[in-house]
Amino acid sequence: MTTRWFGARVPRVEDDRLLRGQGRFTDDIDEGALESCFVRSPYAHARINSIDVSAARAMPGVAAVYTAADLPFGAVDLPLLIPHPNLTHGRTQKCLASNVVRYAGEAVAFVIAESRSMAEDAAELVEVDYEQLPVVITPESAAEAHHLVHADVPGNLAAEMTQEVGDTKQALAAAPHRKRLHFRYERGAASPMEARAVWARWSEPEQRLTVYDSTQSPTSIRGGLAVLFGLPESNVDVIAPDVGGGFGPKIMLFYPDELLVPYAAMQLGRPVKWTEDRSEHFTAVNHERGQVHEVEVGFDGTGKILALTDDFIHDAGAYTPYGIILPIITAAQLPGPYRVPNYRVRFRDLYTNATPTSPYRGAGRPHACFVMERTLDAIAAEQRLDRVEVRRRNLIQTDEFPYPLGIAWQDGNQVIYDSGNYPALLDRAMEMLGPRPAGDHVGKGVAIYVEGTGVGPYEGAHVQVLVSGKVVAATGIPSQGQAHATVWAQVVADQLGVQVADVQVISGDTRRFSWGVGTFASRGAVTAGNAMFVAAGMVAEKARRIAAEHLEADPADMELVGGQVRVKGSPDKGMPLAAVSVLANPVRYAFGGGTEAATQFSSKREGPPLQSGDQPGLEATGYYSPPGSTWASGCHAAYVRVDPKTYRLEILKYVVVHDCGRVINPMVVEGQIEGGVAQGIGGAFYERLAYGEDGQLRNASFMEFLIPYSTEIPEIEIDHIETPSPLNPLGVKGAGEAGVIPVGAVLASAIEEALGVAITEMPLSPLKLFQLSR
Amino acid sequence: MKVNGVERPAAADPRRLLSDHLRHDLGLTGTHVGCEHGVCGCCTVLFDGAPVRSCLMLAVQAEGHEVTTIEGLAAPGAALHPVQQAFHECHGLQCGFCTPGFVMSVVGFLKENPNPSPEQIDEGISGNLCRCTGYASIRRAVQRAAELTSLSPSGERAAELTSLSPSGERVRERGEER
Amino acid sequence: MKPPPFEYYAPKSIDEVCALLSTLEDAKVLAGGQSLVPLLNFRLARPAHLVDINRVPDMAGIYERDGGVAVGALARQAAVEDSALVARICPLLTETMGLVAHRVIRHRGTICGSLAHSDPASELPAVLLALGGHVIARSTRGERAIPAAQLFKSVFETTLAPDELLVEAWFPALSGAFAIAEESRRHGDFALAGVVWAAGRLALFGVASTPVLADHRDPTKGLHPSGDLEATPEFRLHLVKVLTERVLAA
């Protein structure tokens, strides 16, 4: 089989529509929908004594106002998505709070009106009697537990988990050198350009609920809505249309609106929509990144790590809908590409009176990388060794795969690195980085990471060749800009011997494909990509069989090339794929399009027209379920200069060497890396969630939450190496999060050298550097 | 008010923002809303030919003026405008949400700076946020757009250029056996 | 968010504007809107009345007066930025425009609006102060000139009376050395601290509730800047010294 499209920089099929402004994002859908807004708690922790919505209900244009008391599911806790035995005190919120609010931004009432303006006018009239309660805002204060976020959760402790490989106590005691280190990572926010939005319609005659949702998992939303509203899943359609960025917080479910908007549509007999505004996005949509680490490392005189213990606390926020996936990932990813023969990691997942946390691009790995890389720098500094050399000495070598870590992974399996070449990453990165630029206050930073990608349980794909010869393919997972439609088309086009432009991909629409998990954790290419490969392969096999029968040849001698199914080496002995599609469906009535060839007096088959076990049509549904994660990796390195007076950061050079196994579309992967690095730079030096001691977010706007513009992001040089994954047919590994993971570590390392101050926290800023330099 | 060359009704409610009027009253949903405080640039349209933030204008202020939105750059089915074409060639968009705002800003920028240096390009797009691309591909797109625009000051030649779009013919082939 | 309800007026003459401002309680003038509309969208500003002056003709003039340059109420920042006349007479003003937000904002934002808004971190008030310019305020009671030193009262507060419209800003001619420098977090952001050096005077912005004149030999004397998310008072004082050093060296 010739791979014509695999590895090619195919320009995107999505672009034309999006460039013309013909994209369809959830808020673009009106269709006479009522609009809505929330009343949210301004306080981080308060008892609700009463809620009075009478004035709001009386406002002209208001269709309804809901509080918890008005909802049949008002007393139900929202699902705890990922249970875990160590999550002994998991808590989720109710759809609307009526008793206690535990974070500023928690939803208290929902107002539906003819327009958003009217809804906001009415929302201002909702009177809530709050009685403020003490606030726990920092992870440290959560650990001290002078005040509790949940009265029935002692110590604010949602979960605790300890894992050990080897014997750290003994190894530390025996180590020639030991160091204790403390690291702190503050909360961050993904901030996609499109805030969240939901649109829903209920059809009474069809008993059918249709929901458009800016989500990363339409299939999960559909499943949940069916359960909650007592509907058969087959009567619930959920579509993620064009989604303007996800980056993690849109894989969280259920946000209250995802239940309230459908419920309102069912109650009010009209479509209902809700679109978030930017300010509320900052507190209503999940955060991530808050952790505090206490590390003890034992090492020898050459900088080799002998033992490492990490005791960290994870800021869960006020609730734990996503379970303890994040700290599990941090614990598992901390050793990274390095050999840590004795490793002990303990985490405590603690509640705070802040927005709940769930994965944001990187999902626990940026912290893990930061801690490990800073530790290596500290070892190098103390032993006066070269930082790059210390890393080299600790790297896992190419002959050590598969490499089991002995630590639990987020899919319920153990961490086992499948393939990689970490020394090559480092060598190539150093080569690309080149010599240090001249001048003062210049620093070099380097960081190497591994990333577990492509988690299961599975994804599926349906591929069909139409009688026109065009191909349609569908999968359950949606895209938020990762070019799925182009990349899956490449995979399918290779299998079927057609042009990419002849393959139309539909994704994220349960009406077209209703089984699946979601787009997150750098899993799209591995799971859906391989599912496309499987399904398209089944279609190709059927095409060869039908064509061979028709041409009286051996199916093993058939190939699919140029839209034809033909005998290898005999290009004139073939038939168009379109014709094969016709023959695949024996018909009585030729309705045009060449179907005459499939009628009873035209085709030559003996026996039943549709053989036992066969199905009509040139189509197939296939699934891919990974046996475990496949491990991508990369090395970033940079030179920076810090102005010694203004503490302004200038990134002089930034290089990335990246290994995501085989690459289907290098242009798309590079775009993902460039975007990830920019998010990493933003999270390291510009963005910060500034909570006051009262738990209120001080900077809930783009004016004060500083996402970098183009002027703040440098050019990046990217190179790839490929260690194919042995775990899946395409040999691919995930790539979506890689760009962001090591950026904090790289910049910290470089700034530390440039300024000569120890960097043990994230994020940084000119102010922070000024204060550290005092 | 004239929108994309066609007379369209003005807004009834003075507090209706121009962005909402375009999107929800006139059905031109190509203009997007990212922040409503003028920082992200997703809502950028041309107002009497100059790029402005439509979220910072009341719709009534546009009465008697000409607004061009992303939908007005290329007729349906017709060739892409050189700026649109350049973004496509350079992979200057991923999720596409910030893209109309960028494209309209760049159209305005290139009118005032037809031959920009890299520094001027960086400065020229520094008022728009993108969360997906990391900007490098957008900078390349603006460079390419300047080249394409200098080939055809009024954009006529863009018709030839759409044959470069994703039918696959122009793609570098690897032809690697597996 | 969406703006709160307000009564909207689009007067067609300056007399009509003044009449409205003299009779309406709780009215705000809408010119460029680049500062006001975000406040409306956040519902932080809730004026009962909005007087949109964009329909008043002949307010966008940029012309030479008394050896300096006068700009009318509707002179857009981009027009001032591009003006050859301004570049000739007062090049400091031309250079300053490049620091004000982003070009797209400057297409709508006005010089006079920026002065009337009186954000302590913005550049134009400090430039007016350093140069010793003035503004002309008009009402049904007549016209008066307000020198820069008497215009800026506090954060978002000028000495304009509620019934006064700022119809013109006047910047003296400038020959000789000048410089403007600021530290901001991102390109186009408000300054954490900034300095203007012109006509032998140093003005500071972003470090007090209004722009202030300072002694270039001891620029932080008597200064008590406030702290916010991106800068503590100490950091502001530090930046003032660093920036003053830079502009004087240049």
C-alpha cells in the first residue's frame, strides 16, 4: 500500500469555511431561541439564607427564573466523573446552589428571557441573602485546615495517595548528597478564545432533545442527559459544532448550563441558548495548575539521582468532579525521561474555596516537569556540574524499552514507556540551540519531558464510500482546531486510494456517530486516527473482495489507487470505487447513479444477493482500543535575556525537538507545538489568576489576565525525531499538549541563570523577579 | 447602514452592540465575540474601510456608515481574498474563532502598510489574541498576504491562486511504502 | 456582559450637546467609546443618559493655533498619529500615539476623550502636562481654557463640570529634546510606570492618581504610588528611576 498522504503537509480542508466566516460556533445558532444568564455567587464561601427571584420573574421579557428549588434534579449532586478508591471524600456541586456556595462564581440562579440584555437586567434583581463564611484560598491554608471548605471533609482532604518504587528511605540515607527543595505552581486558566455556549431544542412530537454544546465530549454529554432526563439515548442528539478552542476545560462535564439549558428548552417549548461572557468564564470554567511540592533528592558526585521523594498538595478547588486524575498524572510523570531507581510520591488533594480544577493542556505534567527539571538544575548547581551533562547522565537509554515505572497511570494501568530516544532529543536540541549569544544577563534553559498520550478506553469510526465515489467518514470525537477533518481524511484517503478532498469527515455529532469518549489528553490521532485506519481498512478489504468477484480475480491481487480498484500490475483491469459501492448494495430498483449494475438481471452472483454475515453498502465501522498509553517526548531549550533594571524578559532563541512517533501531517503538529509553547510562555510569565484573600478573583478580564500577543511570542525552531509507537497500527503518538509541558521549566532555568536568583515558583513576572532580586 | 455593500436595517435598541447586531439581527455570524472589552480583537470589522472593534460600538452609531465583515471579503463560491488565501497557505488558523478578526485587521493593516517589515507585521497584529497558533504562522500569513496583494492590488489574481487550495494536487508527496 | 439600559441622544450640533449636558442628570459623553463602552459592557458605568457626539460636524479638526497644534473633540488618535502637521509641530505627540493601545483602538479613540477619561496610567494626560498644554471646555455658560496642571483631579476624574464638553486640546509646539518611555506588561497595555521628558520638564504617569510633574534629578521625591496586580509601590518607584535615567541618557 502506498502512503501518499501520510506524512504530507496537506493544507486544511477546514480552512475555506472558517476563513469566509462560515464557521458554525454554538452562539452562531439562534433559531428563535430564548437567551439566558446566571446569577453567580460573588463570595468564595457563604451560606445562602434566602433567594428571592420574584422581582426578576416579573420583569418584561423574562420567560423563567430557576433556583434549585424549581428543579426536579435540584437536590442531585452532579456526577463524580472519575471515581477512585483513594478519593475517599469526593464532592461535587449541585446544579444550582441553595445552601452553601463554595467558590466565587458558583451558580445560584438561572434567568431565561427574550434577550441576554433582558436576562442580565432581571438577574440584577435577584436577591440572595448571603452569610459570609471563612475562606480557604491557598493550598497551604487548605492544608493547615483552620477552616473547612466542606464541613464533612476533615482537613479539607479529598484524597491521599502514596506510591513507592524501591526503598527511598534507605537510599536517601545512603546517598552521598541530599537536598531539600520546595516548589510552588499557581493556578492558571486555559482561556480559549471561544467561551462556552449551549443551545438546546426539545421536540415534543418527536420526543427528541437536540443540544449544541461547545464541548470536547458530545457522547458523554449525551449519555448524561439521557440518564438525567430519563430519555432513551437514541432520543438525545448532542453536537459539538465548530469549537473555538478547548484546551481541557471543555472536557469537564457537567457544567450547570449543560443541564439547565436543555431542561429549560423542555419546559418552555422553545429553543434556549446560553453563551458565557468573558468575565464569568474566568470563574465559571475550571482552572488547573495549583500545586506545592516538597522534594528530597539523594544523588552522587556525578549528579546521578539515587532517590527522590516528593510530597505534594494539589489544589482541587471547591469540588472534585474530575476525581484525582490531575495529581495522579503529576505523580506518574514526575520522573519523566530520567531514571529514578528509588521514587516515592505522596499527594494530598485538598479543597479550597476556588473554582474547581480539571485538566488544562498539560494536565499535571507541567508541574511534574518543572519539579524534576528544577531539581536537576539544583543538583548541577550544587555539584558545579554542567546542567546538560547532569541530564544526560540520568536519561533512560534506548535499550531500556519497554520501561516500567511502577507507578499508576490515569487509565487504571501502570506506567510503561513504550519507545523513545531521549538522548537524541537532548543532543539535537543542543545542536539547534547553538552557541550562547553575546551580552550580559543571558541565560540558557533546557527541559526534557515525556508525555503519556493516547489513553483509551477507545474511539470508533465509520467510513463509507458513496455511490458517487466520494467518501464520508465519521467519528464521535470533536475538533477544537486540531485539523481532525484533514488528518483523518489523510488516513482514510491512503487506505482507499482517493484524494483527501474526496473524503468528508464529520466529527463530534452523535447523530452521525454515537460511541466514543472525547478529545483530550493528546489522544485524538492515536484513538480516532487508528479507528479511521481500521474502519477504512475494512472498507478497502470489502472493496477488493467485491471487485475481485466482479473481475474474476484474486482479492489479494487487488489494489486501491486513484479512485479505482484494480489488479496490481494490470491498470486496465479495474473498476471505479464508485462502481464497487453500487455493487455492494444489491437493489431491485435502479434509481440512477449507476445502480443499474446492481440489479437482478445485471449482476452475476450465485446464491443470496447479500451473503450471510454481510451488510449492504461499501461501509464499515471500526474501533481502536489502546492497550495502554503510548509515550511521546520532547526537549525544549532556550536562551533568554532579562533586563537587569526593568526585569523584562526577552526570549532570544527557542528550540523544540519533538517525538510524537509517526507524524500524519507535520504542518498540523508544528502548529500544535507553536500554540502550546505560546500558552506555556503565557503561563510562565504573563498570566496569573490573582485571587485575593477573600477568594475573589481580582483580574477576571482580558485587560488584567495577560494572554500574550504576537509581540510577546518569539519564533520557534522545531525539529522532529520519530520513535514509532509499537502499540498501534499507525505508529503514532499524541501531540496536542506537548508544546506547553516544559516551557515553565525551560524559562525558569534560563531566567535563573540570567539573573542569578533561584527560581522555584510559577508564574513569574517583572515584579516577581524584582522582588526575588532584593 | 450599509453592510458588505447592501443596505441593512439599523438596530432598534440603542444599547445593542454592533457585534450583536451583525451576528444576531443581521445573521452575519462570521464576526465573533471573545471578550466585549476590546482586547481580543475577534470582533474586528471594517468601519468606513478602517478596522474597528465592533464590540465597542453601539449599532446605532453605524447608521449612515459602511461596515465590511468577513463575509464581505469574498463572494460565496468566489475566490478567496488574498489575505484569506495567505492564511490558508500558511496554516494561520486552527480553531478559526479569532480568524475573522485577524483577517479584517490585516486587510486594514496592509492597506496602510503594503510592504511591511517583520517588525511592522508583529506590531500590526499585536492587537489580536490567538490562543491556538502561537502567532508564528499568522506572521507568515501576513508576509504572504503582502506578497499576494502586491501581485494583485485589487485582488483579481486570487482566482488563480485558489487552485492551490486543498484538492491535494500541490501537496508534497512522500510515496513511502509501508 | 451587555450594557445596562440608558437614554440615548445623538445631537447634530455642539449647542445641542451643551443643552443636553446642562439639563440631563447623570449623563456621559460618548466619543470614541474605547474606554466608555467596555465600562458599559461590564456594567461598571451605568449612566442614565448617553450623549453621542459623533454626529456633530466639524469637530475632528487638527490645526495650527498659537504656535501649537489644536485637536478637536472628534479628532481620532489614528488621524493625529498620521498627521504631518502634528509631526512637524509636536513630534512628541506623534511618537506618543504609537504607545497608546493598538492601532485598531486608535481608529476610534479620540485625544480629547482620553484626556477627559483621565486614566492615571495613560500617556496623553502626561504629555499634555509635560508640554504645558491646555484644553477648552464648553457649556451653555460659555467657554474656558483649563491648563493641564489644573485639569486632572484624580483617578478617572477631571475638573470638568458635569455640563461641560471638552471641545479641543492644545499642545504647544516642541522643538528640542524630548522622550517618552514606559514599562508595560504587553505591547499596548497601560503603563506600570512611564515618564515624559519635554521642554526641560519631566512628567510621570502610572504612579499617582493623576500625571505629575517631577524633578528629573530626584524623580521619586514625594511620590506615593499605589500597588496593583503587576506592580508594588516599590517596583513603581524603581521603574520611575530606571525610566528617568533612560530618557535623560537618550
